[in-house]
Amino acid sequence: MVHTPCRSMSLQSDAYAHMTNPAVPKDKEHTRHLDLWLRAEAKLVRHPLNAAIILGSFNGFLLIAQCWLLANVLNDTAINHQPLSSVWGYIAGIIGLFILRAGLNFGNQRFAFEAGAQLRTELRAQLFAKIDLLGPAWSRQQRSGAVATEVVDGVEALEKYYSLYLPQIQLAVIIPAAILVFVFPFDWVSGLILAITAPLLPVFMIIIGKQTEKLNQEQWQSLARMGAHFFDMIEGLTTLKLFNAARREAQFIGRIADDYRLQTMKVLRIAFLSSMVLEFLAALSIAMVAVYVGFRLMYGDIHYLNGIFVLLLAPEFYLPLRGMGTQFHARMDALGAVEPIIDLLDTEPPAHSTGTQPLSLTAAPDLRFEAIEFSYPGLESGNTPVIHRLHLTLAANTQTALVGVSGAGKTTLSQILLGFLKPQSGEIWINDKRLSAIDPAAWQAQIAWLPQNPTLFHGTLAENIAMDPKSSGPKFSGHGDALRAAAANAHALDFIERLPQGFDTLVGERGQGLSGGEIQRIALARAFYKDAPVIILDEPSASLDPESERLITEAIDRLTTERTVLVIAHRLATIERSGQIVVLEGGQIIEQGEHDTLLARNGSYARLFRQYRSDGL
């Protein structure tokens, strides 16, 4: 989840300091590791890449044949003074090869594009699968903007590496080698000049590219920070406006953007410089061959046909090498963007259930927590368990209320039951099955969860209610009866039918366009639609007007009938309706029982009850 704007503002000086003085890029071994990872991922797009290389190679071979035919035309017409009619066969061959090469070039670009597009799809699927595996416990610690930059811009930056750089680096070896095979028999000295000067281009390309590597990494760091901070500012725009901080944040964003602009211009300056150097070296090498061939033609040491053929091939010999120099910057961009992607893919997920057993519940189950022990890793208080030796039974068809002060472990316990966190010790039993042995997806299919602030996604109301993956991208048609029943049970049908498009009404991100009570009722309809035997509630009626609270309370009473319910309770009405009340303190159960019994003890629950009453809850 995103950090709050206040937190972002408190970190402004640190963020800007890190941006203007980015970390020094890693050593050569680390860069080599990144490069090896990029090449290893090429196996995902092996077939289109190989097709692009093969078509590009054939294009190069046909180019040699085309140069030979053109050399014959020039030799016969310009040197031997033959009529144009005598070379029509050569001209027809040149035209045919030109058309064939155009088709091969189109195929080469098409397969290269396919490789890049397929890689984007595959890599994004890996990243989304990894984020899903890491779960909500991990995502709450991340900046949404930084993650979005990695998944969107980071993957886009890798496309040119696979669609342009990798094919070009192969063609830069195959085509010049093929040209040398034909040049040496016609003029071995020109072939020697080409063979000696060819390595100069990659050498200078690497030397200049090393300077670009550091700048590309700094540029990507600036982009990632700018994206994360800008995302935070958009999320907290209302707060910034109310506290008159929007202008200050806009100025800060401006400084970040200006720094990114300067980083980009540094990269472009070196990129243009390297292109100029490569063009100069290629032109100088071609000039050497041209001068040498010219002198040999003047002294009659080489046949005109051979000389023309060599002169035509010389520019084509350096063209793939120059192309590789141009695409070398795609490699630098990829190296700058891939590091956070690798870090994300290598992130160890929090411990969670790895069970594989199926689970199908036909009725509300008994749930038992036995000696549950849990601590969050990486915290200063990591040695102090958040949940300590907890024993608890949630009987079937009953409602249990968790109460306690903030930090008592209520939310953590619900996350453990949802399967997002795995306890370091202890076990949860679903009837007679261990939760750790059950497939997490199979268990989560049996749970409906209703938080205080439910999330609605951009889409229709029908799509937001029917979130069950078994519905396969539901639309209102085909699910009408179930959707209407769920909405009616949640007291949402009336206001939905008053909307212009009914269930097909589009709502904005996070339910924009709906009131808080309407959002809660849509979330309740989602729970009714899923019809799960286990319900986990986080006081969904909090912070609502009395009428909305009444409707939602009635709907919850229907929802929790004949189900096993765990509710994180903050309101007296919810607590009093619960058959079992559990008081948590420091991750331990200090009191447990029915409402009247606990009040009579005059202990922790009685004090909390009186506090809730005094607060008007």
C-alpha cells in the first residue's frame, strides 16, 4: 500500500538527497550477473528470436548476392560499355532480390517485435504471480508507485533488449563473417583491412558504453523515486489541499522531475557522442578500403568487377556493427531497469501454507487455534511475539468477537486465519484438517472477508459484486438472479436499480461516485454472492450514518446466519450480538466468554465496554 502523504513529506529531504547523490552502481561482477539474467530470460522468447535471427541472416546473404549482381551491371555498362539490354537479367535479379529482402526484413522485424511483446507478457505474468505470492503482508510495506514503475516502465525498458539488441548482436557476427568469406577471394588485402578494423567498433562501443552504464542506473533510480513520490502525492491530494501543502509538494515534484531531466540529458549526450564516434570509425575504415581499391584499380592490380564488388560490400560490412553500437544503449537501459525487477522476483515470500490438500465445506466448520505463535520478521520487536501461545475455538454457526486495544494482535490473527501469514508454531484446524496441509486457494475459497474500508475496482457494479474467480470475468447477463439476490440481501438492490445503468453502472477506482454506505453494501453483496461458510468481518458498520449502519447491521445479521464468523469488533452492538467475546492483550487471550459473564467479572472486558460506551460506540 502507499505511504501517507505526511510520511512522504517527512522524507522529502532524504529522498531528494538520495536522488541527487544516488548509490554508486554495483561492481563489474554484479553487472555481469544482471546481463546473464537478461540472457537467461531469452529462453522465454527463444522461437521468435531465432526466427528473427534466421531471417536477418538470410537477408544479409541475399544482400551479398544483390551486390554481386549490381557489380556486374556496373562493370558491364560503365567499364565494358555494353548496352543496357545485355544486363536485363542482372537487373531483374536485383529487383527480385530487393522484393525478397523487403519481405525478409518485414519478417525479421515482425518476429523481433513478437519476441519483445511476448517477453513483456511473460515477465509481467511472473511479476504479478510473485506479488500475489508475497501477499498483502508484503504489499503493505511497499510504495505502490515504486512497484507500478517496476511492473510497467521497468518491463517496457527491457523490450528493446530482446527485440533489437539480442538479434542485432547475432547479426553483427553472422553477416560480417559471411561478407569476409566473399571478400577474401576477390581481394585479400581489403578483407584484411575489414577484419582488422571491425573489432575497433565493438571496443569503442564498450568503452563509451561503460560511461553510459552508471548514468543509466542513476537515471532509472531517479525515475523510480519520481514515480513512487508522484503516486503518493496523487493518493493524498485531498489531504495536501486541506493542509495547504499542495503547492509545496508540486515544487518538490518539480525538483525531482528536473533532476530526472538532467539525468536523461546526460545519457543522451553520451549516446549521441558514441553514435558519432562509431560512424566516424566506420566511415574511416570504408575510406581506407576505397582508397586502397582505387589505387589498385589505377595500377591495374585488381579487376574492375572485383573492385566494385568489394567497394559495394564495404559499407554493408560495417552496417550490422554500427547497428549493434546503436542497440548497445538498449542493453544499458535494460541493465538499469532490471535490477529492481530481479530484486522483486528474488524476494522471499513470507511464510505461508504450502499445503496441497483440497477442501470442500458443505456447512459451517469448527475452527480451532492451537498454541499459535507469530512474530513479524525484521522488526526491532521481532523477539516479542505478536501472537503468543494462543488457544481459541470458533464453533460452527457462531459469531466470535475479537476486542482489545490497538496493537493487541486482532488484525494479525485474522490475517493468519485468512492464510496470508503463517505462524512460527502452532496449528489451525478446520474441523479435523490441519490448515497447513490445505491448499491456500482452496481454503480462501471458503472465506468471505469484509473490511472496514472495502476496495471497489474500476468497472461495473456487477463485476465488483461477482468477484468469485469461478465466474470467469462475470457480466450481469448470466448471473442476474444470483447478483440480484446478493444485492437484495445486502440492502443494495434499491439504490442499484435507481442508477441509470443498474448493475452495468461503471464506478470509479475505490468506488468513486458511491457513498461510504453504498460501498459497504456492495462489499456485503460481494460476500453474499460468494456464499462462503466462514466469514471474517472488520467492523464494517463503523464510521457510517445511522441509517446506513442500520441497513448494514441487518444485512450482516442475515450474512452471519449458519456460518462460522470472526469479527474484529469496535462497536457495542456488534459485541453484544456475539455469542463469544475474546479479549486480546499483547497477543494473548486474557478474557473469554459471553457478554454478561464478562461484565460480571468486572475485568478487562468490563473496562473496554465502559470505554466504548463513553465514546458513544
